[in-house]
Amino acid sequence: MNQAKHVPLFLLMLVPGVLQGQVRYHHLLVGTYTSGSSEGIYVYRLDTQTGDLVHEFTMAGVENPSFLAVSANGHYVYSVNELGGGKEGEVSAFRFDRANGKLEPINKQSSGGGAPCYLTLSRDGKFLFAANYSGGNVAVFPLNPDGSLEPAMQVMQHEGSSIHTQRQEGPHAHSVVFSPDGNFLFAGDLGTDRIYTYHYQPGRPNGPLSPAQPPYVSVEAGGGPRHLVFNAEGSLAYLVLELTGEVGVFRHGNGVLTQIQQIPLTAPGFTGQSGAAEVRISPDGQFLYASNRGEANELTIYAIDPRSGELRIAGRQSTLGKTPRNFLITPEGNFLLAANQDSDQIVLFRRDPETGQLTQTGKTIAVGNPVYLMTVPF
């Protein structure tokens, strides 16, 4: 089934897999760490009306595919490979069969640095970008029409450190995120307390990235920038700060970020270990969710002010497991799936679109060390 927009409106309720103008069935792809019981990348069939999950396929033999990305047409999937032991990582390409959820390896390339941890694709489908955590850089890979990867043609090396002597002794690129217009790439760097900004120009002969002006924005020392998400209009950006367990709010315009708020994830009086991880906006744009690992193991729910974009805490929900490194809101917004890395499970919650609150469904699936979730429509 291709995009639901191609189906005449009067047929939407008659066509299997389509619900009220939306694609009902999606493939859920799960990236993992393979140091435990996991074998690689797992694919499930997800019913976004009921929340039911059925295993479809396992792509075994892929080492530590801890982050995934998918092409705009859904035909190709890319994964990082964190190799460990001080080795330079890899990036792998796969063909993806949207009819049955099967993955087929195409090729792989060196990631250009140690511990690759984040991938994103340019809107034009010409390049794949990887953030190398240990390498402290952003690598750029040209893509061929068959989905295969060329070797990295450009590596943007970060420099510097910050006040946390163990975690910020050098640069640690942790995310690469495009502005919604596709003109700027932002790289959150945990080690330098900076968000680097690159101008994207696909026609440049030496590589599509060049430092923007200004080339970066700094955050509070010791914050540890991790993941960044934009609202649909691109006027606001939200940054999760891993080390201090906070979310920063920024106005955005033409590649320039200006901070307007910083708000904690943890409840007042919390004194345990924090480890902020993922941040996502609900499909309706009204709520923002952020996960916190450490001893919190919960999701913080924020209401987004429709005028200012600032946040207020609207609730909290335990993820019913340990180390929620990543989570996913289903495309229509009815469910949230939390990947609990250290309890080997994915837990499904029902989401109230009016209040943003989450309730238990009792549905879980067992997966070894799940650390990234992604959906692809049938």
C-alpha cells in the first residue's frame, strides 16, 4: 500500500490498511545493541489503530545497529554500526521491501570516526550524514540511485571541550538534524556544549557542508547537548541536554538559534542520577516528550505554548522499564512506544491527544537492548 493520499476519499474506509485518510499499518524497525541477546535489526507489523505488533523479519548479523534512517520513498534503510574497542565505526545500507518488511544488505562504509550514533538524510536524497560520538565529527556520504553508499566525501571535525572532566574532555557529536526547509544542518555536540550549524549546498564540489554564520551556538556549560527537534514550521527548536537533564527552547530563523527557555525534566526534589536521552513533538504539535534514563526511567510531558513555543510540564509517565534511550510516537499520535534498553523490552502506551497524557496498555514486546525505533508505512 502506498501513500493514503492517492486513495479517493470515499474509499478510505473500504481499503485495508487505510484508516480515516491515514495509513493504518506501518512497519516498526528496531535498532539494537547486539552485545546481549539481540541479533541485529528487528521488523514488526504495527497496527496504529489497535497497537498490535507482529514480528515480520530479523536482519541478523548486523553489529550494534543503534540508530536507523530511511529514504523518503521507504525503499532503503541505513544503520550505524558502533564497533567498540576503539575501532572506527561503520554505516550500512539495506534494501527494504515494504510489502513484507524484509531487509537485504547493499554495502557499508567506514563512518569516519568512532561510535557513530545518529544518521539523517538530505531532503533531496543525495547525501547521508552521520554523527560520530567518539570521533567528534560529522561525516557526509554520497548516495547512489540504487541506495548504496559512497565513501565519506567530507568530514567536519569539531574542536574543544567543556567543564565535565569525564564526559566533556573533547568533542562528542551526538546528533545531526536538518532545519525543516533543508537548508541548514545542526549538530548537537555533547562534549563542547555547542550546537554547530552548517549550510547545506549540494552543488559544492568539495562537499555539501560549510560552516554557517555564526558557526555554532553555545549552551550552558556542562549541559551536554544530545538530540534536537524542530517544530513543523521550523520557527522553534527543542534540545535535550543529557548531562543536566533539561530541555532548551530556541527560536530559529535562517540557520540562527536563539535560546528563550531552559526547563528541567525531573520532578522537584529529585536527587537521583539523570540521563536525558530523546525528545519528540506530537504529530499535532501541541506536546513535547522527553525521556530520562538514570534512576528516573520516565517520560516528561510538556505542553507547548501556541504563541511563544515555551514549555510547561504537563505530566510524567514511568516507562515501566530501565533506560528509555529512545521512544516513538505513532504517526497519527494515538500511541507512544518506549524502548527500554536495559530491560530488553518495548512498552506501548496509549496517548490522549487532548491532554498529552499516557496510559498503560499492557502490551510489550521482548527485544534485546532496543535503542532506536522507526516506522515505515506499508
